[in-house]
Amino acid sequence: MKNILAVGLGLITPIVFVLGAAPFEVRGRTSLAEVAAGCVAVILYLAFCQYRLALKAGQGPAVHWNTVIAMWAPVAASVALIASVENWRTLLTQGLPMLLAGTTGVMAGGLLAARRRPLQ
């Protein structure tokens, strides 16, 4: 069940990227601020989701790679879709930064949850 939830949360990542980037959008081109804001939104979203999912599942003091991979896989799949549909410039300016931000967010959330010590 937690892996299905992780995949579902990962599928929302491109929407989070677009919503994070929208306030900084420049008409006619992709600005650095737009991509950076989208990446920050993705990192925060996936870190929070992975952290909460790991804590809610009671996974203990270890990173469980199945939930990390289950949340990261839809991000990689969306970047593969961007690579197959869009031109190489869109892949370099939006797809690869989103993949890097998604990887960073998922890993940060998993590591933060693993480092959390239970109250004694």
C-alpha cells in the first residue's frame, strides 16, 4: 500500500514543478528563476512526502529503498516522456533539472526520516 501511495505522490511531481515555476514565468523563454523555483518546489514536495510516508509506515531507523524508488520512478518516467516528446532544449532546461531535484528531494526525505530518533 505504501508503495502505491509513493507512486501516486511521485506522479504529481511534474504538476508541482509547473506550479512552482509559474510565478517566475517569462513570456517566450525559460528563465533561470523559473527553473530554480520549480526545482525548489519539487525538492520540498518530495522531501516532505517521503519523510511523512516513511514516518507513517513506521519504517524505523533505516532507509527503505522500495518506497524511495517507488516515489522516484514516476519522476524518471516523466523525464523520459519529456525526452521522447519535446526537443532536446526542453529536456536540458526543464527535464534534467526536475530529475535532479526529484532525486534530491526523495533522498533528503528518506534520509531525514531515517535519522529521526524516537522519543525516549
